[in-house]
Amino acid sequence: MQISFFIPKKAKSLNTLMRQHWTERSKEKQAWGEHIFSEWMKYHRFVFIKPVKVLYLISNPTKCLRDKDNFIGGAKELITDYLKKTFITRDDAEWLQNIDVEFVKGNEGVRVIIEEVKE
């Protein structure tokens, strides 16, 4: 089983998030959480039972170099924690077997792809 959806918000690196005031960062996390919750409702509150792997396709209008591990940290802060509360509903250490980030050229946003791991 695979689920895919697009969040039309600019992905932020962990460095950028850590420089924000905690109230600003909290509002940012809430906005991402609302997008993820909305997508979860479109999938009729679907929950994965088996372990999953997650791919974040981060698209930007320009194809400049970016620090991949920094965006994994940012995605953890903004997206992965909310995925646990909705689609995955398990501790990410146990149920998330792989998280990867890829950069693509396109409209600004993040495509989230969640796929069950084949055993």
C-alpha cells in the first residue's frame, strides 16, 4: 500500500527552524499539522499497520544545492511527527524503517510518499 500527497508549503531546513522564535516555530508546526490532518481525512483516516518508509520530494523553482540531512531534520520537526499522529500512529523508531529526502525542480512544496515495507 502506498499513499502520496502534496503540501504546497516551503520546506524549511532544521537550521532555519532552530533560528525561529519558539512561538513562530510552534505556529509553523501547527500549519503543517493541519495540512497533514486534512490529507489524512481525505484517506478516510487510513492507518498503516506494517512498517513504512517515507520519501519527501522537496520541490523548489530553482535547482540549487541543499543540505539533505538538514532537510531530513526539518521534515522530522514539521512533518514526520504529525504523520505518526495520523497515518502511522506508532512510535517512529519502531514503525518508520526509512526516511529519505530528494530534491526536484518544480512548484514550491513537499510531496510526501508513504509506502509499506515489503517483507
